[in-house]
Amino acid sequence: MTGRIHKIAANDYEVHTDQGVLHCRFRGKLKRERQASLKLAAVGDYVEVTPGEASQGTIEKVLERRSRLSRHDVMRPSTEQVIVANVDVLFVVQAAKDPDFNDTIVDKCTVMAAGNRLPLVIVINKSDLARPDVSIYEKAGYRCVRTSAKTGEGVEELRSFLKGKTAVFMGPSGVGKSSLINSLAPELGLKVGEVSRHGEGRHTTTWVELVSIAGGLVADTPGMEFFTLWGVTPENLKDHFLDFVDLAAGCRFRNCSHTSETDCAVRGHVAESRYANYLDLLAKLKERRSVFGR
């Protein structure tokens, strides 16, 4: 029987199948074979299971992943930790106000999406409070959707993206991810945190779980400090800024880093905020390498 992991709690894997939900553990032999992995499986993995009694089951095999969203493990920084497997689309949620729209986080997410070879949709929530200019992202080819959990703006458009898809909602606390998901599926009743007086939200999501919404599956994830740029290096960062790539063909040097080289076709020809965030991420990647070696 084939199913999909929707939630992991310690050694309990909640697997959804056509015949119901099973709470599974790994078969001993498979567990030993996969010990090299940081995690035996991830939320979103498809697995083959053998059902047992009282809604219990045994995982016999983890099927090949078509995609994944990963980060560096906190305790073993050189090791990949898969956050969600078999993802179709990423949504980065930013507030139009309270807290203010943060292009630094958005740019980090565009790199993360490119690094994981996943399409990205930029969601500007709380659009009833302000209308920040996102034209630089639209010109770069990113789909931008303005939404409001309060007025309902954009909710149906967002719903249309989800049908038949597995989506990951990312964004810092306080931007209204849980409120937005509640607008899409009120029956879920996800806990919603308030924004502090300093404009910082309080976390209301502490684990990753797939939930059924609008004909698809959605993973609401913890705050942005949970994510790192797995697979992105100082050398290939420039290739993950998609609006840089076409312009780079005009650079004098093929391996131009777009920092100090002469006749660079990118520097001075892209949005200032995007370029500033590129330099900031580049510096952080170099710092990470000096500390962790990668």
C-alpha cells in the first residue's frame, strides 16, 4: 500500500493512504539502511507501508523524491535536512504593513526557490493596510498576489494555485500566514499570533505538517530563521538571482561575480535593493564557509 507522510512526531509517522490514516514506524532493516540520513523520512515523502492492527503500520520503502525543500541541519551544518519532500510551489508571504514589507526576506526566498528548482509566488498579505511597490519582482518574472485575510482580497486567486499541488508557505512570524490559511480553510482553525509593539510576530507554527486545503496540500512552516540556503555557494549565488542571468551574458568575464569586475552588465543595471541584498547574501555565504567549511 502506498501513502504519504503528513506529519512526523518523534518516531511516529502519520501516513495518509486511500484507505485511511496509519501511524507508522520503520521496519528495522530499512531503518538500518537509512541510518546515514539525518532523518529516516520527511514530511511529504511517499512511502510503501504494510498496515497492521489499530491503525498502525510499518514503512517498508521510501519512494524517490521528485523535489524537496532543504536546509542545513542545525547540529550538523554540513548535512542536508529535508524540510518538505515532493513540493510543487513555494509561497513567500510578506505583510504590506505591520510589519513592513521586507525585500531582504523576499530576495532570500527567491534564491531558495531557485536553489531547490521550485516556482515561487510572492504573496503580499494585509493589502488592506498598504500597497507596496513590487514591480521589480513582476519584471523579474515572479508572480505577485495581493491578499487580505480581513477583506478576502486575493484569497480565491490564491486558492486557484493550490488545486492538485503541494505548496509550502514561508515567511516571518507576524505576516499573517496562519490567518491567510484560515481564510482558505476556516475549518482548520490554525492558531494566530499577534504582532508585538515592536512589529515582530510571535511564532504560532512550531512544526511542519501537510494539511488539505482547496484541493491541495499546504505546509505552514516556522519563521524564516528556520531556513538556510542549502546548495547555494558564493560561486553560484549569482545564478540564483534569475533577473541577473540574462544580463550576465553581456559581462566581459564569463565568471563575473558582479562585484568589482570591469564591464559588468549586471552591476548598475538591476534594482538597487536586489543588488544590495545580493551583496549581503554573498557576504553571509562567505562567512558561513569560513566557519563551517561550506
